[in-house]
Amino acid sequence: QLSNRIQHALRAYTPTEIKAVKLAADSFRTNPNLDTAGRITNMKTGTALVSVLDEDGAPTIVEETMILPPMSSMQIADDTLVMQTIQHDSIYGKYEKDIDPESAFESMNAIKEQEEEEARLAKEKIVQEKLAAAQAKEDAKRNKENDWTGRIAKKIRNRTETELINVGIRSAKKFLSGFFK
């Protein structure tokens, strides 16, 4: 609208309606050559009172004008008429091709899916790290047990070797002492 005023015919029969017509007429900038309130109630079909802004932004005086109906058709346009209209348009050749067929919705979905995948991988990595830590703990426990049993076995082996050596030495002493008596 931008301060353009267009008033079609108003019919006034009651005192309240007459006051409304007077208010509508007073809202226009007055034209000394035109009875605005009288014209509002007596306009015919296709006429209107019009006031627009001038170059300085001030409303022009009201004038009575003829209003033309739109020169368009309301019937269904066939494909040839649509293509002919498109091809004769001033912007033809500029917007026929898709420059970016990916929409913002698709981009956002791709980002969301990527973030979900990263979150899933991060969770999976945490689970793997926990399993690895548990396995390392179990291995350390097993190694500790193995070290303990290994040390015991080594001690038993050393004692056995020492006992065998001692038995051998005693036997050798008895054998040799039998020769020197």
C-alpha cells in the first residue's frame, strides 16, 4: 500500500453509515473541484477515488479515476503457452539450470548424520578402550600370578637341584670314605 489510498463506492443509509462515509472522505486530501463525500456514495462500477504520494512523500489531492480489471485469463494454461511465456521472458536463460540442487534441509541432515556417526564411533571407541583396559588388567593379574608361580617353581627347582647335589656329595663322601679307611 505505501500510503496509496483507493476508495471504491460506499453505500450509506443510516446515520452511522453516513458518519463513516464522512470519515472516509475526510481522510483524503481535499480537492476543491470534487465533493469527496458525495462522490463516494454515487460512484459507478469501475470508478474509485485515489490519492497517492508525490515525489516529496506528501499525499496528492484526491481524484476520481477509472479502474481497469486485470487483463489476465483464469483458465488453465497449456504446456506450449507456458513454454512460450517462459522463453519470451526477460530473465530466460538465467534460471533454467539448477546451480545448487542440494537444499539446506539435505545439508543439515548430512551434518546431523555425520555427527551421529561420529558420536557412535566415539562411544564404540570408549567401549573398546574399556575392554582393552579390562583385558590389560586381567593380563597384568595373570602375569603377576605367573610371576609368583614362576618364582615358586624356580625356588623349588633350585632347592631340588641343591638337594640332589647334596645327596650326590654325601654319597660320594661315603663311597670315598670306604676306600680310605
